[in-house]
Amino acid sequence: MIAVRRDIEKAAKVSHRRLKDITLVCVTKQAGVGQIKEAMKCGVADIGENRIQDAAEKYNILGRAAKWHLIGHLQTNKVKKAVEIFDLIHSIDSLHLAETVSREAGKINKIQDVLIEVNTSREAGKFGVKQEETLPLLEQIKILNNIRVLGFMTIAPLADDSEKARPCFRRLKELSKAAGLGVLSMGMSQDYQVAIEEGATMVRVGSAIFK
């Protein structure tokens, strides 16, 4: 955890950014509740989970002691539970999914904060909206009553060299400027420093913390 914090601070300094503008989302898919509690003692306030079932089990114990982020793909049949648990859903990738989220959120009088997932790497078979389809989708989602788009999320290709992720992060930054939205969820354990240099406001780090 100390090393990750130090790296985030270094990347912020290099890119002339304020540390307080960068949120560390601690990805806990491989961590038990005890490990998560230890991370929270070290200042972790945001927890990221990939699967609804895993999140539900941990949420039942930890409750609202942290802010919950869904960073994995969301199926429409899991939306009801997701809306109950998560403060921010990072993986909206279709109008149908957004409509389902808005409808379920409305049932519990909630405005659900979300990010649109964008496939900036252009990899076939990868989740996320095509870059050129993102802004039109945003306009369609904006009219829904119980959902609020805060920004965008992307997952760069896995690579030994983190520099290979930089173009993906730059594309997402360009989209955020065009849309006028401030939240950029990008960067994982292998490339979060590069993501910060390119404007990430949230980095999703798991294996670098729970080694």
C-alpha cells in the first residue's frame, strides 16, 4: 500500500496534478474481509469489485464503511442487486443496460452514478462502447431519470510495457473533454502511473496492493 501511494504521488507530481484529485479504488476481488479491513485502516475509502456475488458477501459485513465501485461487466439480470450495493457503476456499455439501471434505481428512489465503459483499445470481443459511439450514447442516457453519468472508464490491453497503454488513456481523456465530464476511471496495477499522467481521476489497483 505504501509503495502504491508513493507511486501515485510521484505520477501526480510529474503531471503537475493535485494528489487530492486522484482516487485510489482498491480492487478486492482476491482479498478477504480481513485484508480489506487492514487496507481501510491504511486509508482506503473506495472498494472495487468485479462480481456482484462477491461484493454482496463483503458488503453484508462491511456495509457503508467504504464507497463501493462495480468495475466488472454488469449483466441486466444482476442490475437490481448492483443498484442496491454500489455507489458508482463503472461499466455501462449500452442504452438497454442504462435503461435497466435507471428503472431499478427509480424503484428505491436512487439516482445511480455511473461511468460509460469505452473500448479505447479497439480490441474485438472486449466490453465497452466504440469510441465513435460514446457521445451519442451519452446523449441518450442523459434523458433517463434515475441515472447520472459522471464520466468514462476504459481498460487498456495487458502488456509488459505500460507505455503501450498511453494511447488508450489519451483517447479517453479526449472524450472527456468533448463531453465535459470530469471522472476518468483508467489505469490498473500494471499501468496506473501512466494513467495518472494522462489524466486519470480514478485508478483501480488490486494486485499491487494485495501481493
